[in-house]
Amino acid sequence: MDMVSVGNGVQGASGRADWSMDWQGGSGRHYRLHAERLDSFVMREDDLYVVAKGNHVLWVGSAQDLIADPASRVRFRLALDCATQAFRLDAPEDRLAAIWDLEDAMPAAFTSHTAQAA
């Protein structure tokens, strides 16, 4: 399993923030994104990550994107420079479609429906 470490490696007991948010993709689909510590998260191979500044998505991708794609690596580093938060999406079935959809995502108001897993 490929893993990419971000930040200085200092993190809480679980290494993760303990909350999640409902984000709505450009298609209207809902995604449950789990908060990550922006200063020290470890990317798991199959999950997707969203780096954002407020409600604006700066970068969406996976550890594999950072390993295999130099352009994605550059965008990721630039995003981290001004980001205020990072989120993880548990491994979606269709990774490329989820990346495309999350690039135009925004936090959704919490409603009575349950967010669909991607």
C-alpha cells in the first residue's frame, strides 16, 4: 500500500480530526468527507483527498496522483500553501468521476437525507 505523509508528522492519537461534512459535487451528488489535520495527514492509497480554502476546492486527488503525476504534485503543493482544511473520501468506486465531481464541490447544508457514499 502506497502512503504519502504530509506535514511534520505531529498528530493526535488517531492522526485524524474527528468530524465529517456533507459536500455536494458539481453533479449534485453528496459526499461524506472526513476532516483531516491539514498540518499532518497521511494519504492512504485508495482514498481521495480534497484540499480546500474555506468553501473553495483547491486540489482533489490521491496518493497515486502525487506519485505518478508531476503536475498534480505541483498543484498539490500550491494548494497546501493557502489551504485551510483537508478532507478524505473513502475509496470511491469510480475514482476519476469522483475527482471530476469534487473539483466543483461545495459544503452542503445538512438535511434530513443521508449523504450517499461515492
